[in-house]
Amino acid sequence: MNAYFDAVQALLKEVETDAEPVLKAAAGELAERIRRGGIVQLFGSGHSQLLAQEGFYRAGSLAPVKPISIEPLMLHEGALRSSALEKDPAFGKTFLPSLDIRPDDAVIIISTSGRNPVPLDAAEYAVSQGAYTVSLQSLRYTGQEHPSRHASGKRLEDIVSAVLDTKVPPGDGILQIGGIQCGPVSSVIGNALLHALLCETVSYMEENGMAAPVFRSGNLDGNEAHNEQLVARYSGRIDF
């Protein structure tokens, strides 16, 4: 059991060191967009969609955070279906035109491999709408060994404005036990990077005289009015 903890801690330290300049730059972009009335939207499919839910309506997280929830891409509607649709070059056309993405928004696209058509289509669409784009992906999936499945030949890092590199090993498992790769790590590292980015955004806002709109815990007395005000402020764009 300690082997998994040790491996995760070592990878977290490596990611923390390398991601610092990207986190700071991206946080400034997110903060300025929130200041102008934009929101932060998150897109992913399968297990990446679970990460898209992470910052949503969360105590200690920014209020203007919206997961893009496309049911057929979510695990509860079928894991096999979700995986197949993420690779379908035509599926993005069924939902992307209906998304409310605006120039003052930031969109975070989560795809560990950075090669499948639907996340790339989502990134291209967000760029076309003028949004600031960030990817959560592992650059250890290289273009040479893991080429794009998108018609353009591009990978996710070729489309977005900033890349938060999770450094997850191809295959996701961080351990080798008896020749078996196991111990998925993309969710642990992805969550850490996502919350680091949101916290850095709060820090930027506070340092620059912007009141950071952060939810407080509903399980602590006295926070209801604060949270209700934030819900009312953003309910025009986000379904809480």
C-alpha cells in the first residue's frame, strides 16, 4: 500500500515544480475573465468528466465554475458507450453548437491522452468562441507514440492556450506489480492541479483587489446567505 502513496507523492512533487509558471499565468487569465463576468467551464468524458465536476458547487471553490455535462459521455450512461463516443469524429457536432461559451469565459479541457476527437473538437470550439483555453493532460503521451485521432492531425496541446501537464504515465497506472501496470493516477494528479489552479485564481483576485466569489461550506452555520447570493449572481449561466 505504501508504494502507491510514495509514487503519488513523488509525481505530485514533480508536477508541482514544473507547473508553477503555467498555474500563475493561467490563474491570472481566469481571474480577469471572472472579473469581466465570465465563468470557468470544464469539459471531459469518462473519468475525465468526473474531474469536470470537481470544482462545481464546492465548498472552498469558486462559484463561477460550470461542468459541461454531456450525458452520453458520462460513465453512468455506459462506460463502453462513453469511451466509444469520445473517439467518434462526428459526435461533437451533436452538442457543441448548443454550448454557451463566451469570449470572457475560460474553458478547461480534460483529456489524459490528448488525442481523441471529441475533447479536441471541444477545445477548437471554445477557441472559435474566443474563450481562453487550458488543458489538463499528460504530455508523456507523445505525438510520436500516441498520434492524434483527430482529422486535423493535431493533439490537444496544439490547440489550447495553456497546458497543465499531469505527467501521468501512458496507461495511467503508476505501479508495476508482477508485470501488471496498476494504480491509476490521472484523477489524483488532475484534481490536485485543478484545485491548485482555482486557488491560485483566488490568490490573484485577492492580491489585485477583486473579491473572489468562493462558496462556503453549507455544513457550517451562518453561510447560507453568502452562498445564496453567489447562486443568484451566477444562476443565469450555471444550473446549480
